Amino acid sequence: MTSPSPKVWLITGCSTGLGASLAIHALKAGHTVVAPARNQSSAPSYAQITSLGGRWLTLDVNSPTAGDIVQEGVKLAGGRSDVLVNNAGYSILGAMDDISVNQTGMSEGLARQVSPLGIRVLIVEPSAFCTQFLVSF
């Protein structure tokens, strides 16, 4: 049996936690990883991801030029992205009654939008586990 060909992964939120673990696992499996972060040099995972060949990309997802920056990162990784892991931290804190429908369902909306292009969106909702996410507020 032949092993699958290496994929190009674009993983947001690789500075710590689940994103860093995914990036390190993908790199150790022989894949290419593009790791966007606001300030990668201060990321606890910077040294390990870099030493495994990960390519960091300075990216503020709120910037109007974020799309252009991601496109440049994909070009540096061979011109394609096979796997996108949208793992950047985002939180809406409040009672469900206080949160509007427009504030939820981003991945579901994306799935409907890209389905005609043959792109699948997989939503993974792991149970609670310890990260530094809440410390950043």
C-alpha cells in the first residue's frame, strides 16, 4: 500500500493549544504547514514548529488585507492549500438568549457557500480542555 502524498495545511491559531498540536502532528507526518499568527515570534510553539519546517505567516484576521496575506502564504507553500483548519480563537461570552443568530453559525454558512465548489467543511467541537485561550482576555 502506498502512503498518502503530503498535504499542505493552513492552520490558524497555531500559537498554542489545539492549533499548535495539530501543526506539530502534521509536520511530523511529513506534511507542509503554513501557520498564520498575529505575532509568531512570541508564540510558545514558534521554535518547535519552525524547527520542523513550519512556515509562519504574520496575519491579523481583522486586517482588510488578510486575504491577500493568506494568498501569499499559500504561494510560498507551493501554490495550494489542501487542508484548512480554522482554529483561531473566538469567543462570544453571554447567555444564549443574548446572542443573536448573526453571531453564530459561521462554519455552517461557509459550508453552504463552498459546497457547490466540491469543498467540504467539517466542524469539530471538542469537549473542554486546558489551553491559554481565556488568559488572553
